[in-house]
Amino acid sequence: MGPFETADSCREWKEEYELPFDVIPDGDGKIFERLTNGWVPYTILVGPDGKVALWESEFDEAGFAPAVEKLYQEPPAEGTTETGAERPADTAVPGAPAPRDAAPPPTRSFGADIVILGGGTGGLVAAHHLRRRLGARDRVTLIDRSPDHLFQSSLLWHAVGQRRADQIRRPLADLSRKSVEFINEEVVGIDTDARQVRTGSRAIGFDYLIVSLGAELRPDKVEGFDEMALNLYDIGGTAKIHAALDAFTGGSVGVLVTDMPFKCPAAPYEAALLLESFLRARGVRERAEIHIYTPEHQPMPIAGPVMGDAIEKVLRRRGIRYHPLFTFERMDPDERTIIASGGEPQQLDLLLAVPPHRAPEVVRASGLIGSSGWMHTDAHTLETEHAGIYAIGDVNNIRLANGKNLPMAGVFAHYGARVAAERIADEIEGRAPEAVFDGKGYCWLELGDGRAGFAGGDFYAEPEPAVRLYPPTRPWHWSKVAFEKWWFRHWF
Ligand SMILES: Cc1cc2nc3c(=O)[nH]c(=O)nc-3n(C[C@H](O)[C@H](O)[C@H](O)COP(=O)(O)OP(=O)(O)OC[C@H]3O[C@@H](n4cnc5c(N)ncnc54)[C@H](O)[C@@H]3O)c2cc1C
């Protein structure tokens, strides 16, 4: 009984329901604090040995009844759990039931443990779909080192002062309202054999795992990055970009892609177009030169030459100088130059850069990357070679029919999350999983001045992705704004 109950109210409750067992209050709330995930109702079944036999948000008789029966038939031996597995010595709490994360992965009769790594696009969507499909006895846990979910698409609006930081992120702890347990810690290990993930403070067992840790930004791979460049891909960087653009009185501005692959193939082009529009509105466009430097041979090569030509045309019309095949080698903060291999130094007053991307350290350290340097999965199920372990979003690498990779984009993380969640839920419910990832996706291309283009299609089409381009209009821009609003309303 909760901390607000007294011995008298517990007795009354026992009498009212004619309960054959004792009801005692949790006077100072210590049991609640120690054993639950922080929301009510929470039900814990403690065996005669003082250890937790079953725990659940809410109460599901279908799970508890057999567990109680089992306890009566066969009390567990000293030092073992109800499943017969040995409880690790360092996780047992003398005289008290063991905490949730100290227990081994539960068997099906006690519900399934689904752990999601990453609370970005893919992780957030997967958590919701799982919660929607599964009952209370299956536990969904999401782990992220950041306390907040960041809607990265809006970073570019943040860079030009059209959004404040608090408008584009939300606390992941709010997911507890939807019965998703959130652990705000760094994941430091993934053990596919022991079916456990490790954070700095604990080990967490899983029956199913969804890895959605995204791509790690590594500006440290570029010497001089912090002295010379502003990071276009993180919220600290976009705050600095806005301040720098506000103070800008004239000179050369460069948008640089330092390395391939990078997420959201449209973003550097959108950034250049948005900042062009921003500088024009501030009346300093005439005194500014804007450049884009990229190793790509055309804008968004994955979407084909029609898309590339269309974007190049817009850049030309807006007076933005495009430098394709710029194979960035180094930057020199003293001279304020960037240098491509075999090229002339390019001098810039203001540099906005996309840093190198790598698979997250924990994924690499856990031996989970394939020859591409990223995680490999089945292209349709998104399951890795380890049964029940899925990789979705930017962290995975899917090779397309034309030999190129599926781009890193939120839309694929979103749809991939749905597929992984549906397949896991089907398996838990004893059905053959049917959901498949079909490689369909879309994206907006913000042009500034309240207009956007739109492109979408089938990236799994053979021999080339079949992508259709829709010309820029105001309604496309407003539909992008509406999507951002929907995102926060729907998931939080
Ligand atoms: C400027 C910009 C604009 C974009 N615009 C678009 C767009 O218009 N359309 C589109 O489709 N996509 C866009 N994207 C790309 C999109 O945001 C990503 O592709 C998408 O977020 C990937 O989702 P994910 O779940 O794979 O990874 P992420 O959303 O990056 O989430 C990964 C999460 O894992 C956490 N994490 C990482 N390592 C650890 C660890 N060791 N321990 C604990 N937590 C960890 C991170 O904190 C993060 O919350 C844009 C990206 C940027 C940067």
C-alpha cells in the first residue's frame, strides 16, 4: 500500500475485500522508492525468501496468478531466483528483495523485457509502438545519455533564430507517463550472449533489444575544428551560429561537409539557403559571399541527377557558390582556411561545418559493426544476426540495389522503428512477424523565405531509387512546420 496509507486504512481495506493475507503500509515510501520505476500502480510479488518473484506496472492477473501458484508449489532454493538461475552475489540486497535491474532476464511467463538504446527519432517511435501493442506485464525501457529528445530537423531553424532551444526538445523522463521506463545514463556495453546492456551504474537484461543510437558526431577527428568551425549538427553549435549570424557584418561564409556519410543529405543545402535568406532579411546579403563545400559530386546524389540539377539551379539563382568534389583534408584556424586534397586554401570568415560521423563508440567496442563501419541488418526485418536484436536508423547501414547506402534520415529511423516494434510485439504475442521495412521515405527541402520543396519515393526500387521531386511552394513549408508540431504533440 502506498505511503499515504496508515495501518488503520490498510486493515479496513483488508476487511472490505475479505483478503486472506496481511496488508501493511509502506510508511516512509522506502519500498516504493527502492523497488519500483517511480509510477503507480506498481505491483511486486515477494517470495518467502524475501526476493522479488514478479513485478509489474499496474496489475495483470494472468501474470501474477501462475507466479503465486509456482511460489506455493516450489519455494526457490537459497541464493537462486524463481527461474532457478543463480542471482549474482553483488546484486542481492541482504534482507530485502533485489532491485529490478539486478534480476536476470525474465521468462515469458513473467512478461518480456524490451530495452531500447537511444531516445532520438527511432528510439522514441519504437517505445511508443511497443507500449501501444504490449500489455502491462511486458516492460519497455529506454536508455539515453541525454535527458532530452531533440528534434534535429529543427536545428536549422534554430541556427537562423526561428526556434528557441526549448521549442525543439522535450524531456525523455516524460515517457514515464506512457509507462516507458527512462534511464538517463550512457550505455557503455552491449553483450549479445549474456543479453545484457551495461551503463555506468548497472547491468540491464533484455529479451529484445532495439539499437537506435544514431551516428556519433566526431568534430575531434578534425584538428582545429573547435577553433575555426561552428557545428551545424548540434544544438550548442546552432546557438553559436545564430549569434554569429546576428553579429555578421559582411565577408565569406562557408558550409562545409567534412566527411561522408552524413545524416540528412539535404541539410547542408538547406542551411546555406536559410542563411542566405537570413542575411538578405538583415540587409547584409550584398556584403556576403556564401559557399558550399562537399565531397559529393552533386547535391543529394542518392536521389538522382534530376534532384541534383534542381538544387544546383536554386543555389545558382540565390548566388550561392557550389564546390562539389571538395575532398576536405584539413583546416587552418590561424589562416582561417579550409584545404581539400590537392586544392587551393579557401579563406572563410565564418565556417559552418558538418563534422565526421562514426558509429557510436559503444557499438564499436561491443563488436557489433560490420565491414561498413556501421551495424548490419536484414534490409527488410532490420534484425541483426543476433535473434531479437534490431538496429534501426542512422546506426545501421543498408546497401541499396545501386550499390549506394540508404541515407541517414529521420524518416527511415521512424519507419524502421515501427517495423522493429511490430515484429517484436508479434513475437511476444506468439504470432509470426509480418511487418517489413520497404525503403520508402520522403523529405522536405527548406529554401528560406517561407518556402520548401518536397521529395519522396521508393529507395528500394531497382536498379535505382525512384524519387519524385515536387517544386517549392509555401504549403510545403507549412506542412514541414505542421509535422514538427505533430511530432511533439503525438509523442509527448
Ligand atoms: C541539422 C539536421 C537536420 C535534419 N533534418 C532532417 C529532415 O528534415 N528529415 C529527416 O528525415 N531527417 C533529418 N535529419 C536526420 C535525422 O535527425 C536523423 O537521421 C535521425 O534523428 C536518426 O534517428 P536515430 O534514432 O537513428 O538517431 P538519433 O535521433 O540521432 O538518436 C540517437 C540517440 O542516442 C543517444 N546516444 C548515443 N550514444 C549513446 C550512448 N552511448 N548511451 C546513451 N545514449 C546514447 C543520443 O543521445 C541520441 O538521443 C536531420 C539531422 C540534422 C542534424
